Amino acid sequence: MKFKCVVAIVRPDAVELLEAKLKSIGVGGITLTKVKGFGEYKNFFTSDWLTEHTKIEIFAEESKVEPLLGIFLEAAHADIPGAGIVAVMPTERFLHLRTGTEALPDPSAEVPDPEPNQAQRCA
């Protein structure tokens, strides 16, 4: 299974709608970080030119990248400077630190029940 890293920098007011739309297509996890910076758009009305945005990072299966990009374009598009960017980057390896296993587990695989607690063992 191949993965891509999708990194987006969006306006803070777009985050709530993006989160809802990403959940609706089954995105398993995202990382959100508040960031400051400038690119094409600079805020000349402040002493430091920086604007606040939210950085979103998602590791997704290669087959799910196009739908993700569609959601970003639909939910975060704005016809104003500083609307944001999205980049798709290759992911060489994807490891879980807890288990050391590669990639994501099959979501349809059964998860074993945890060991019963003391009260359940005595019953």
C-alpha cells in the first residue's frame, strides 16, 4: 500500500468545514497546527507582515489523494490572496511507533477483546 503526505495551509475560518468534510469521507486522522507566515500575500498593515493560518497534514493512501484534493478545493477555496496552498508529497515509509509495523492495518480486521477485568473473571 502506497501513501502520500498531503499538506495544506488554509485560512483558520476554513478549518471547521474541512474537518467535517474530511470525516465524511472517512479520513482516519489529521494533524492541525497553527502557523504564521507569508507567501504571495503579505499583511502590510502589521509590523511583521505575517498572517495566521492552519497547517493540515494527512497521510493517505495514494488512491484517496484526488478526493482529498477535491475537498480542499471545495471547502477552502477563496478568491482572495492568502487563501492557502495544498501540496502532495511521496511517503517513503510509514511506520507505527507502537508496533513497528509498516502501513495502516486493515480496518476490516477484527480487534481482539481486551482481557476481562477481575470482576468479570470471578463471575
